[in-house]
Amino acid sequence: MIRRYDFGIPFPTEAVVLDLTPNPEPLPHFTKKGTKLNFFLKLERDTVVYGLGESNRGLNKRGYLYESFCSDTSTHTPDIFSMYGAHNFLLISGKNTFGVFIDCPEKITFDIGYSDYDDLKISGESTDYTIYIIEEDNLRSIIRSFRTLIGESYIPPKWGFGYQQSRWGYSKESEFYDIADQYQNLDIPLESIYMDIDYMEAYKDFTVDPSRFPNFKTMVSDLRSRGIRLVPIIDAGVKIEEGYSVYEEGVEHGYFCEDETGKPFVAAVWPGRVHFPDFINPAARKWFGEKYKILTDCGIDGFWNDMNEPAIFYSEEGLEETFSYLDSIRDTNIGIKESFGMREAIENLSNNPKDYDRFYHNHNGERIVHRKLHNLYGYMMTRAASEGLHSIQEDKRFLLFSRASYIGMHRYGGIWTGDNSSWWEHLLLNIKMMPSLNMCGFLYSGADLGGFGCDTTYDLMIRWLQFGLFTPLMRNHSAISTREQELYQFSSTGYFSKLLKFRYRLLPYLYSEFIKAVKCHEMFFLPLSFEYEHDSLSRSVEDQLLIGESLMSAPVYTQNAAGRYVYLPESMLMVKFDSRLERTCEILEKGHHFIDLSLEEFVLFIKRNKFLMLAPEANNTDSLDCTSFEIIGYSDKTDVLSYDFYDDDGISSKVDLSSMLQVQISKKDSVWKLSNQIPQIKITKIDIMEASVY
């Protein structure tokens, strides 16, 4: 059951797709204080609080403070309150179990046991918002109802599940050819190469620098013929430059956000001074979205939207305030107070919250200050791109994901988890963040493998890839001036080749489970407690994830670890892969186990009475064979196992589960065989481990 409660006059964020009548009764569970967004809930000591999508710390959010305010904060240390996304959904699991979604685009603070461990306090400045309360029989049913409320998640093309290489700093045609050559000469799979800001002419959106990419369209075609796609970045800020058509059109038609005087607001990002498109304005969205055709006409069919919190290096007003302060102390005896003041003045230039009060949006003729709609900006930019790409070719899926987001954007694109660092702590954060994002509708997601900032290491890259095998978005991305971390940069590349080939063996299962999760409003990554709800120990496990119907991942995420402890809520089949990706299988009973794992070893677990279909090795999705499979599985006192397998052409917009195939195997005379004939599928080998006692 979903109930809606309106307070004031909520802004139409279009985060939800169900038109529910507001409930006149008092809001259940919470105590309200005052006219602003201010709610209180007493938590029992064993209550677990899930949710908040892209946020810091653990899967259970108890004990800290979180701010829903899209923020360009690249150093994700444990003390930060906000990240790139704003996902205002909580799932309270305790004596009273329910979900709550606060649909409000302004800043919201979630104090979940920070001030007092037993108190949940939700507060904000707004008096205009909608709250949805979702109550069902169990955690997964609550998620299904919430996901039904907010609408079906974005589905990328199948090639978006392949291995992708990116780095800020690729700046000329020869580098892209060299990357492709290096990967392919070493037989390391590669699906796409990303183009960060250096492909543009003077960092201008929808341009390609002709001096560094004189044969851009040919390069796109050449690499595509080798099974490799190019994926360019698009930033939110439009450079102020006479003769630049995007700038001139935006000014002419009033498509940019305005300052207090009604002139286009001036801020700065990569190109220097820019204007921000007013993505709240449908006409501006249509105009900006159709600009993607400049690049699709060159053969591009994937994009990533960035800097769309929006990130601001400085505003004109902020710059003036900083220079004024520095001038005021120029001729003084600069002591500790002035020294700290200088540092603060410079640091506050970038992403200063005061700047969000300095520009305005046009919503149906009404001027609204940006601060009140801040969390919608990245969402609406990606909506503009999605709708624009749909108008360019409506029957085709394009790859599209974003840095900033709000619930609702999940219908238009995926997200990556922003500019992380090459820290073991961020590998663990990546693991814990995946289910939280799924709860909020963001299924196509992943982190920058190996870490974006700082210098990665061989062992960190291996361990991150071992988890990245299972994330829908599998992208290696790093920052300019950091250690180069393309997989061929390391002294030993053979293991990387085998590991990525295994990703393609897994891909049909991952794709099938992803599509089913989208269409059935399920999660792709599940915490153990969502399936084993009555197993109390499962509630405290945050570093093992269920992946679709059949699998559990238990990655290693600590440096120099010789293995890890694993908790099994039921007996499972452990499949251990060595450095040659050859496997050994063992049935482990319910309980705690220590698994020995050297650096180039990892495990996956197959659940009881389930199996996994593995395709032949491939180097990209063009060469992936989704008709021939090897089966490995675990039978516990049953002679029949089945799996609903979904596949399609991977590119057309129509996705229909009615074409799903049921693959059924059964045991007869001690031999497991395919028991139903499926012309589209060939099973080459069946390897089923059986419980010792039937």
C-alpha cells in the first residue's frame, strides 16, 4: 500500500509516475514539528535503516548524518555528508517496517542516529513537499511498490555491459588508436573507449577539436569496425563565446538560467565563463537534447553527462568577493587569522552554496531561485539527453549515464558513483552502495574501477575488477596526472585478459537478470537480509551481495588479504576461480567460513537449487555467443532445476519478457540433461554438484 501526503504546494518533480490522491489523514509513524520539513521517529535499537541511494558509509545508515544535496565532492572521506546524487528514499526495517520517499528538490538532512542513536530526524527548509509512505509484507515487496511508484528503470544497450576504458587526458586521435591496439594485441577484451573533455574544441559542448581530431567521423567508424565504440562526455556549462552556435542560440531564445537582473547567469567551469542551460524549462531541454545529434551523426551512440550538480568553479559575484577580501589584507601583517581567511576565501570560490541563490529557473513563466530546485538539475539534463536521443532514433537504445541525479532520473539514464579515489575504502564503498542505488531505481550503475583520483596499484585493480565483473557498468576511469591504469600498463596482463573474458561469459546471465529486475521492479543487487529476512545474522552482512536469482558475490576488498570470512544463510555451492580462471566447486553448509584466496583468485556462490549459464569467451558483445552455454549449479534433494533466461538483440527499444525462455534440466539415471527442447539454445556441458544426502 502506498499513501501520499502533500504539504504546502509541492513542485512537480515528475519523480513518480503514479497519480495518487493525497491522503487527508495524519502522516503515520512520524511526528511532525513546525511548518517546515521537520519529522521525528524513535528507532528501536535493532532497527536497520536502508536507502539514500548514492550516499556515504554503510548499507545500514544508522549512526550518521546525510545531506541530500547534489555536491561536487571528489574526496569521499567518511566525514562528508553529501555526494553527487540526491535520493530521498529510506527503508526502515524494525518493529514497524515501511518505506518513505520525500519528494522535495531542496536540501534535506537525514540525521539517522547521529545526534541521538535512537532518533531519526528528517529536516529541511522547504514547506512544500510530498511524502509517500509504502507499507507491504516484507522488504522486497516494499521495494517493488516503491519502484512501481517511480517507474521503470533505464535499460542500456547490451554493449553497455562490456568492459570500458576511460581516462581524463586522452587528447588526440592517435591515442585512441593506440589504446585499441594495445588492448587487442594483448588479447584483452575491450568494448568502448571514453572521450573526456579534451576531445572538445576549447571545452565547448557538441564540438570536436579539428586540430587534434581531424578525421573524427572516420576514427569513430574505424574503431567501430573493430568492435569498439567511443563514448564522449557532455558537460552542463555552455561556453560564452561569440560565433559559437550553441551559446548564441541559447541567448537568443532565452534557454539559459538568469541572474537577478534577468540576464543570463555567468559562472565558470572548464571553458572559463559559461551559462547554464535552464533544464527546468521544457523548451530548453528539447533544444539541448537535440544537440546530441551533432555527435550521433558521426556514429556516436553513447554519452556520459558530467559537471551537472551543477559544479561551479566560481561565479562573478564570488570572484569579486574573494578579490575584495584579498585586497583588504594585502598591506596588513598577515597572521593566522588572515592566513586561514585567505585559504577559506579561495576554497569557497568553488561550489559555494551562496551561488545557488544567484540564479533562477523559468517554470511556466514563474522565476524560481536555483537553490529550491537544485537537486533536479542533473536529472533534467539527463532527461533532456534521453528525450533528444529518442527523437533522433526512437527505436534504438543509447548508452547514457550521469554524475548528478535525483529519483526520477533513473527512467532516463544510469549513473556512475562519481570521482572516487584509488583507495581500498572506496572499493568497499562501491560494494555497499550498489543495493542502495538499486532501491532507488538506479540499476545501471558502477564505480570508476581502480579509482579515479590518486595512484592505483596492481592488487587494488585486480580486486576491484573481481567485484566489477558483476556491476552492470564496468568502466576503468582515472584522472589526468595520476598513474596510468589501462590494463596493459601493468607488468602482468595475462590475468586481466582471462578475467575480462570471464565477464563476457557471465554477461548473458547479468543481462538477463538486469532486464528481469527492470521489468519486475526488482533489485539487481540485493542485501542478504532482503532474501533471508528471518535470518538475524544476515542483517549485519554488508560485504556480500546477492546478484539476481542465482548468485552471491563475496569480494575481497582489503589489501594483502589472504582470503576472507563469508557467512552463508543457507548451504551454497562455492565456485572458486584460480589465476587461469579454472574452477573448483565445493558445497558449503550454512554458517561462517574462512575462504583462502590468493590475489588472483576469487569466488562466487550459487544458491541452493539454482544454476548459472556461462557463455563461451568473447572479447566484446559483437562476438558474444548467447546461444551456446555451459551450466554449473547446485542441487539439494531435487532432480529438476530451471532458469528463466531472457535475451534480445541488445539495441532495440522494445524489451518484452514474453520472449523469455525457460531452461530446464533434470536428472535421469544419474545424468543431468536439458529436459525441454529449446531451438535457440545449445547446452554444451552440465556440471551440477549435488548434496551428499538425497
